[in-house]
Amino acid sequence: MDGPQQHVGGSGWRQPRNSTQCPWQMQQNGGDDANRDVRDLLHQCKRWGLLDEACRPRGDSVMKLLQWQGDAVLGLKARTLVHEKRPDGDLAMKARWSSLSVTNSSLEILFNGANLQSVLGGDCLFRKQKADRMEAIIFELNRLKEEPFGEWWKVQFAKDGLIAIMEALLAIGWSRMQTLSGPGFGDPREDSEDCQSWLKYFECEKGDHYTHSSLRGGRDWTTASGQLDIPDTPEIRVQLEKMLIKMFHLARPLCWVEMSTPHYPFYEDIDVMGGNCAGPPADLLNKRFWLLRAEILHELFPDVDQFELTLYKAHGYQKEKGCFKASFHAVWPKLVVDRARANAVRLATLARFDQESARGNEISDTQRKLLQADERNTWDAIFDKASVQGGSFRMPFCDKIYRGSLEGRPILPDSVWRFGWDCGCIWYHLDGIASDLSDAEWSMRGRVRLAAEPSGLPALTRWKPPRFRGTKLPKQSSATSSSLRSWAERHQTKQEKEVSRWETEQRARRRQWSGPAIQLKEKLDESMGDPAGHESTWVRIQAKEGRSRWCWTSRRLKGAVEVEEPTGEVFLRGSTENQAFLLEMVRDFTDEFRAAVPAMSAKAKQRLFPGSQGAGSTFPLGSGKGGQKGATKGWQKGVGRLVPDSRVGNRNFSRGSGKGANKGATKGWQNGAERLLPDSQTGGRSFWKGSSKASRKVRQMVGNKGSDILASECS
């Protein structure tokens, strides 16, 4: 029998066509040549047993793995070849060409055109099975081609076979691109495949930079990671928005959120719960509510003459809470903010609405009706803080997820409003309703990512920082900076700010759970699309006496969720980004944490206040990092000198370094003497630490009379 190497390059061998040939040339030459190349090459590969692994019957799990691996190879090679053929081509065109070339429809077309059923033999395959078999063949050929010590004729067969398959697929993809007028056109099955292939082109791995994230996470059917890195160019953005619109009209809305740029248009979520209502309580937010909201923004941004509001709605039944909900997504495109300013705007809004509610006016009536609709409708809950802390915004025409399925509350257009001021009076005008603008225009208005200009991102809108009533500003002292009083004031103000910031941070990462801890684990697993909990861990960790604490983690995300029984406190652990993601995940089935924040631990105090006062000292410390240790050491030294047998004086503490150590030691020693000898004058006198003169004066003052006092105090 002749060896296979005798047939390579022989009369029966058909070389694949030139890979540099342009797709329109391949189309003019006809698809039959490409199909014949694929059929002949795969026939040779099958004859010499190179496709046995890809064609023999396998279990579902093994075949799925081969198909998945082949899909990864296919996507990479398609993008590489498209770039080689059109290196200067438009990015959107190349993305669409490569995506259409590797869809299941294109693989099925090639399988049928090359009549591979007769070549490969075996059971008759149908539609998706044909595409899966092609992907398995591609993976096997790529494996043979990449074998470092493979036989040369096998490597040549595999290489030529891959070239022929990719050339044929690119020709099919180019033909489909000329036929289809846009993404998602024609058959719904092909629309979904086109969408999936296009999104996969911009897929990024977890941990990499991303611009869009799916609420389904790794369970999203369009990508494996649930994250995209899409360029902020107009052409690509329009293409993405067309995908979302088309899938919405096909009754298969996607679930993507957009991560805001560092500077972005101010946006907010305004939610009204309707636990006591028969429908979404959208009418409770009347005209006066929106006028006051615009008035507050005018006070913060006085240089903006007119404000434009693009309003979206996501009303419906919230399955998790078991009640109707009115949800508004408001975008103010003329107000460019960052996350810090957005948070300040929200706090100023809450303060102003609280003030107006206490005056007995129309806003008071609105608040009363809101609380009648649901007792959870406080101003703090209505102006959702997730929009200013999470840094993401659900895109128009995208739905939300509940237990792995769509909730049925997509973001839909509502209206466009304009607010202005004339002679100190506010006015408003309705510029358009949902039917006045196209879906593409509504999608564009819902963007929260700003395209960078040559000089960078657009500048922040000039504003007037809010001043909240009741907040004490740092007191300016007329003394010099070296004054002890001036330093003490600055030190106290800094500590107050740090404590306030720490308490806000700790409250934001806590939620309240009202059921058993194990039920929370079930909710978390369902949110991750893992109801059986195969990819999560549930571990009991250390807790306070009389309580139990559990920690939940998942392989699909970073961070952890802790819950304590019986208090029901839920604690989100991880980086700031991880906390924001976990908060969005648990928000639907947990309540706001209203209990007192636990006291600051000693470790946290040491981290936040490294220069705090030493134990037992009532004097402000000297400047320098040795002040704290110096005061402690000085107090012990003062006690030890007066009471040599005291246990305190025998402790082995190290002296602090720095210029504050001397002052701290002196003050601490005096304080120690004063505590043990309340009737003596030692504590009030100014002695230099460690001097022999001070030691003699102390011994003279105590004398025999002092011995009795010390004995009584120490007993």
C-alpha cells in the first residue's frame, strides 16, 4: 500500500487556493471551487485517519468540549485572516465580516456545500450538529498542525485543510455581509447568531479592562466571560446599540450594563415601591417633584441656563419583592460629573427634600402618599445610591435578571423634558415622547460613556459645592501653626472626618437579611445561575459569643458575602469594585442596613489614627511619631519611680522614637505621678524627664508622709 507521503503534491492532490485572494475575487470565481477544495482535502484527511478523533461517536460532554475548543480556534483564525486581507479596513466592517464567517449558519452552509456528510460518513447530522462537527474538525486539524514532533505529512495535510476551510468560510461570510443590510436582519435564528458572533469579537477575559458587563455574568449566552471591551468610537457604539434594539424587538432582550467613564453625564435611578398598590405607582411622582429636582440641580450648577432631562422607565412587577415597582432612569446630558460630585449631588438632594417635607407643603403630601403606597418609600430609597456608587447604568432596551431568567422590566423610552429659569421663576417644556424619536436616538441618549477628545475627556461642569445644614466646618485658628491649640483643633477635625468616612463606608457594605442564613446561600447561588451550588462554598467562620457567622464565595467572581445569625447582618467583603458588584447582586433580596455600625476595632483605629494619644494621658501629644509610645513609657516610668514594686513600672515597653517622645514621656510621667498622689503637687510641676534633679525633688516631696499615701493607694 502506498504511503500517504507519496500522495502529497502528486497528481491527485489539490492545493488550496491562494490565501491572499480577496473575498470579492473568491465570490466571482464561484463558491464551487472553495467547496471542492474543502471536500477533497478533508477526504484525504479522512482516508489517512487524521479525522478519526473528530468524527467517531462521543458522549455529549466530550463532544461539547471539542466543539467549544474548535469555536475558540475558529474565532481567532477568522479575525487574524480578516486583518491580513484588509489591514487598513474599517474596524466595524472587519468585526462584522469575521463574525458572520464563523456563525453556525456559515458552518452549516459549508458542510452542505462541500457534501461532507458523504465524505465523513456516520449518522445523518442536522443543522446545529453539522456546525458542531465542523468545529470539532477544525480543532483536530489545528492540534495536528501545532504538534511539535508530528510527522511532516500530517502537519502538511492539517495546514492545507485549515487554509481551505477558512478561505471557504470567509467567502461565505463576505457573501452574507453583502446580503444582510445590518445586524439582526432576516431569520431570528441567524439574528441571534450574528449578535453572538459580533459581541464575541469584543469579549475580554475576567480581570481585564472592560466597558460593558452582563447581568447574567458568565452565564450570558452571548459571551463566556460576560464582559466586553468596546471602543468608544461612534461607529462601534451605533453597531452595539443596533444589536440591543434588534434583540429587544425579537423578544430576546439582552442584559448589558455600561460602565461610565471617569467623567460622565449625570444619571440617577428613581425607584418607587408599590407594596400596597395594584399597579406600578408611577403617578405619585408629580410635576412638583420634578420641578424641585430641577431646582436643586440649578442651585448646584448655576452656570447652566437650561437643563435637558432624558427620562426612561422600567415599570412592572418586581418578582423578588413580590410587588409592583415604578422605576425611572434619568439622564441629564448637560451636567458632566465624576463619581464624587454625583454622590454630593445626591446628598444635597436628600437634604433638600427632607427640608421641604418638613414644611407641610406639596412635597409633604407627596411623601405621605409615597409612604402609604409602601413604607419603604423614603427619600433615601427613592434616590437609589447604586447609580452614584456602582459606576454602571443599564442600557436602553435591556432587561434585568431574576433567578437566571428575564424579569420583564426592560429600560424603555419615556420622554424628553427641558427646564429653564426666567426672572427667577422656573419653567419646563415637553420636547418629545417615546414615539417622537427613533430607537437609535433613544439608545444614543442613554449613553454614560463620553468619547475622549484630543485633549482628553470633556471637562466637569462648573458647580457650586453644596453645604449641608448642621455640618460643622473646620475652625480656622488665628494662632500660628506651631500653637498647641491650633494643632489640637486640626487634629480633632481630621479625626472626625476619618470617623465619618469610615462609618459611611462600613454602612454601604452592609445589608439586612431577614431569613435563615442557608436561604441566603440559596438566593446567592440562584443569582449566579448555579441553583445546585456546585460552584460556591459555604463555610462557618469565627463569630462573637452567642452568634454564628457564615461566608459564601463563588468561583465565578471575586469577593465574599458574610451573614451573621441571629442579627441578619450581611457583610460584603472585597475591593471597592467587588463590593459594588455584590451590592447590585444582593440588593433585590436584602433590605437596607439600619442598625448601628459596629464599633471601630483597635486595628482600624491604629490604621486611621497612627498618632493618637497614649493610654492614661490627658495631655495633647508632642508632634512626631514617637508621641504615643513616649507618653505610655513616661506614665509607666513616673509610676515606677514613685512605686518601685508596681507591676506597671515593671512592664517592658519600648520608647518611641522621634522628637515627640520627650514631650510625651514628660507629660505621661507627670500624669502618672498625679494619679497616684492626688494630694501632692508633683503632677502640677514641670520636671524634665530623667534628670537627677527631678528624681531628688520627687523623693523629698514624698518622704515618710508620702509612703503612707502610696501604701493606701496601692492597696
